[in-house]
Amino acid sequence: MRIHRSAFLAAALLVPLTACSSGSSTGSDAGGDSAETSPITAAADPSLLPYNFLGDDNSTWEGINVDLGAALSEKLGRTVEFTSAGFDTIIPGLQSGRYDIALTGMFDTLERQKTVDFVDYLKAENNFVTRSDFRDVASMDDLCGEKVGIPGGALEADLLTDASKACTDAGKSAIQVSEFADLDAVVLALKSKRIDVSPNDSAANAYILSQNEGAMKTSGGYLNEGYFAAAFPKDSELTTRFQTAFDELITDGTYAEILDKWGISSRAMDKTSVNGATF
């Protein structure tokens, strides 16, 4: 999912996520020489709210992946450091060795598996956000004649085009789609009633609800297959280490606490997988 936020225009930043734990090893701690204790460079697009974004000071990383990264640092015994990268530059950066890992809002897909490996750690889930006084929306097929808003460049644009054609083919009104600069603009349009519905990633919608308590609600769903995943260069030794660390977070409850904090408990996995995409 691509969720744009124009306020986050910082150039490439390299920010320590958390201090390392002490020298004692965990089950996934590498230990040993400097290469085994040096920071791990994690690429992330800071416009992918609420997975990874910059706070009000435009320098402090926040988000779901940032919280997970801090917990992973403790398990690995190595600091995960986030660096800002445009989404389209991340996979080439992994291939060139510029980044060790991508910990951003990235889908595991069969096409991407040709160039990188994935550790799947979050189920995909998408739903519809509306004002609290608006009707529930069940699916894309339920949007005929409605005013719908999305951030520019969102993959929902193609889904809405297809759904709108289905509406008109059935003799119903077309979907009225408006694209906005970023998620903040979409929310403002919802509040001002310029639009009535926005289809989006469930984490983004949960964040909207948390910032507009009582004024917004979510309903329905669409495109709820697949996984969000951490990406690694092909055959990286970090792939297995991160999978082990993620599974340790699942076992000890830290993973569930982080997902609950961000309102996405329903997206939890019982165990991670490697390259688990089917599409």
C-alpha cells in the first residue's frame, strides 16, 4: 500500500532505532565480531503511515514497523537503524547492498521474490473508513453512486475503476472517485463531506479512527489476501535470523502488544513464513 504524506519530505535519514541490549545472547543473537554486532540498516519509506513515518520533529521515526524494529533489535542483539528511502528505490537498494533489510509497508509477491527474499509477518487487510453517521460499506460492489476518496497513486484506483464499470454495466450510477495529495487530505475531505468513503489499508484506517475518536468508523473489506513482509537481499543470512526473532516476539507476546497498540490485532500471524506469497 502506498499512503502519501506530503509533510514527510526529509532527505535520506539514518536514525538509530534503539540501543542494543547487553552482550548476552538470545536464541537469535549472532554475537561475535564487529560484523556480527554492527547496526542493521533498514530501508523504509517515511510516507507509509502508520507503518513508518517521521514525527512532528521530522526526524524521529514512529510507526508499527518502528516498534517492531525496536523489539527485533533486542532479540538480535544488534541495533536496527531506519534510513529513509523512496519506495521504488528500496528493492534496487537491497540488491546493491546499500540496505540490509526493508522494513516498510511492502507486500510479498511472486514477482518480487525473483529479486529479494521475504519474511512474512503481517496478514493483509483492507476496509472502508466513513463518518460515523454514514452507512456501513460491505465491499467495492457497494459503492455505486458514492463519493469516494483515495490518496493519489493508491492501488485502489484500479479497483475502483473496475468496480465503477461494473456499476454502470448493471445500470447503476458510477462511483465518483477523487484523488488527494495524501492521507491527511482524504481525512479532511471526509470530515467536510466532500467524500463519504475511503478504501484503505486497515492499519491506516485504524490510525484515522484513533485521531478522530467517535467521528469515524470502519466496515467491510476487500483484497484481504497475502502478507506484508520484511525484504532481504537474495540468500542473505539475515533472513533466517529475522524470522527466528519475529517468531520469538510472537511467542513472548511482544508482537501481539504492538499490533494491539496500533489497532490491528486481527492481522496477527501465529508464525512467520518465508516467501509465502501465492500471487
